[in-house]
Amino acid sequence: MNEAVVVLNAGSSSIKFALYEPSLDCVFRGQVESLGVAPKLSAWDAAGDALVVRLLPPAADHGTAIGAVLDWIEGHDRKFRLLGAGHRVVHGGDRYASPVRVDEQVLSALGTLQSLAPLHQPHNLAAIRAVAAHRPALAQVACFDTEFHQTQSEIARLFALPAKLTEAGIKRYGFHGLSYEYVATRLPELLGDRAEGRVVVAHLGNGASMCAMKGRRSVASTMGFTALDGLMMGTRTGAIDPGVLLYLMEEKGMSGAQIAHLLYHESGLLGVSGLSQDMRTLLASADPRARLAVDLFVHRIVRELGSLAAALGGLDALVFTAGIGEHASSVRAAVCEASSWLGIELDARANAMHAALIGTASSRAAVAVIPTNEEEMIARHTLRVVAAR
């Protein structure tokens, strides 16, 4: 019987999963989508060929969906014995600086962080509870998006707040760490010696952030206490003057819940364009509001790139990753053009072809595109933690 680990990434209405062998070969990946509406289980093999498309009961929740995924994996023609389940958990706080095997104590501690990542943490933990209910003997490993940024200095993580609030945990944590960690493992093969230098990675997707690395370790990040900070995103504001929030409360009479909904769900590309949070839709649109949203997205990236380059004392390489970073050549071109003062010179042909290296031979700073793979990173950690046990 084949051995494998299952990787789970649970969201509010979907669950993505993948099966990895100890060799780190991905056997297949899939998802359960439209939870709460018309749940559907789908999976594809490594070549992208469909393996299953199955409707689940309309009332299926995370627990039902997780059970269906585990049953399908264990009933696959290639028989698999699951060694463990690895989960993406967005927030580990200060307590968890590395992947950890989950028990009730860990689960309880992670539950106290739900208010810091309300779009993700509750669903991440729901998946862990569901696996425990369906397969109580299966080892589970939590892998954290905050972990990679634990190498930042104390100064880089501080807000200018009274010490008692800092001691209560109000500081910069940073996110998308699993993506940055994977990209960091890929840097040497593309950048050679520059990989250990001053590198900024731009994780540009529906959620977006940037990370400054030196020696392939996090030095600074655009996201802070929550995943709201920094860059403009699909539906999230990114950095905003705190005075705006006070104004909305005092002058517009908005409640905390209303402001949270505005910041997380009604802003970003969707809010500015009034059309869509999908960059593909905006780039294809002739509506001036779509152009404005894209231009603001680029402007914020360029601003943050300058800040991160300052934190590094210069720039040796810029790396694009995630959905927009990997596929939107026009966004990459606009960022590079506005950042030419940093020694960035784009090869337009290579960029249009989505090559791995898209800077010219004379560009002082290398420019690269690296597809991220958070699932593989979770699989690596899960195999290591399970083996250590």
C-alpha cells in the first residue's frame, strides 16, 4: 500500500486538497467548492486529467466535505495509507514559530487568534476538527503563514504603541509565509549568488503582500498585525489612515462589524472599480474605474517596493509570484517601469512569454517569476513532523 500525506487548505466556501507521497511527488489535487450552495467535489491527477466530479449533499458543511475527501482518497484505485494531514493555518501568533502536531491544547491556543484572521483562521480550524472527527487516529500538523516572518528584528515588528499593548501581542506578524518559504527554496536555482542577497518577493493575488529577504530570511513585510495591512487586494483595503476608521465610527455612525465588512469584503480592487475583484476582468475592461483600480494596485506595489528596498539597503532581485504575479504580464511591466530607479530593467519579450527570468542581461537587479507552491511546503513540513514523532 502506498503512503502519503494529505494537504488541506480550508476557506469559507471551499476546501482545497492535495495528496503527496514521501518523495514529494503530487499524486493528485482537488477541491470542494460552493459549500453552503451547491457543494461539488473535484480532483485531477498530476497531468491535469479529471479523476472525479461529484455533487455533495446541498447541506454539506466543512465536516461533511472533509469526510467525503478522505473517503475518496482512501477508496482510490491506488490504495493509500495516510501518514498525516497537513493544514495551512494563517495565524500562529508568537507562540508557534514552526509547524506543530495538533492536539487539543494547540487547537485551543489557535482558537484565541481567530479575531486576527477572521477570513481564514475559523475555517482552517474547522478543517482540523473535521479530520479529528472522521479520522481521530490520523496525525495532524498545523503549518503557519506567520512562521516565516519570525526572523524579523524586534524593531521591524513593533508598532509605536504603549509597551503594555505590545506585550499583549499587538505587533507585526506578517503573512503568506508558506508562499515566501517555498519561493526562498527556489531562489538559488534561478538567481545563483543573488539568492542570498537583497531580494523582494511580491505575492500578488486576491490576497497580496510583499516580503523583503536577506539570506533568504524575512527582514520586513507589508502585512502586519492582520492580513489587512499593506498592499491593496481583491476586496481588502490594504494600508489605510487609522483616522479614516475613527471618522467612519464618529461621523458616519458605523459599527465595528460594519467597518470590518467594509475593510475585508467591499474594498480593494472591487471597491475602487465597482466591477470586480478579479484582475483578469479589470484588465479586459474598458471602464475607466477598472483602469483606476489597476493603476492604484500598481502604485501601492511600487510604493511598498521602495520601502522594502530601503529596509534592505538596496535591491539585488525582484520576484513575482501568486496568481496576478505569475500571470498578469502587464502588471509586472507597470511595476518594473515605475521602479527602474532601483536598477530594474525589464525584458519585454521574456515578460510577455512569462519566462522565469524577465530582466534584461544589463539589469542591475534580477527580475524573476516563480510559481508558488504552498501545498508542497505544507507536505514537506507534515512529513518531517510526522517522522519526528
